[in-house]
Amino acid sequence: MATAPKATDTKSAANTSAPETAPAAKVRARDPRRLIHVYDPETGAKNPDLVPETWLDNFPNLRETPSTKEGN
């Protein structure tokens, strides 16, 4: 005696079209025309001059000085 084919359970099947991980945040390209204040977190010394934003890529020990403006 032949048995009827089993119906697939669509509720328990995982959605295969969804990505397995959350999408990564889009990384903003650094603008060499934008000048920023930087400091060295190891020494705590702030650079007295404004430097191009691309310095953060060239000098991994530097960090941008946090803004004191509200909402930034």
C-alpha cells in the first residue's frame, strides 16, 4: 500500500533568503578636506593643530577628540 507524500511544514522551516548575520554598518570614508582635533589616548596628549581626518587611518594610535556640542 502506498503512503501519501508528507506535507512540508513551512512554519518551522528557516527563511533561507535572510542573511545569517546582521548587516554591517556602512563605514564612512574619511574626507581629507575635513580638519579635526586629535589626541593620543596612550599619553593623553592633545595635538594642538587641526589635522586632516585621514590621519586617523595613517596613525592608528590617534583618536578624534570628542565634540562638546550637544547631539554630537
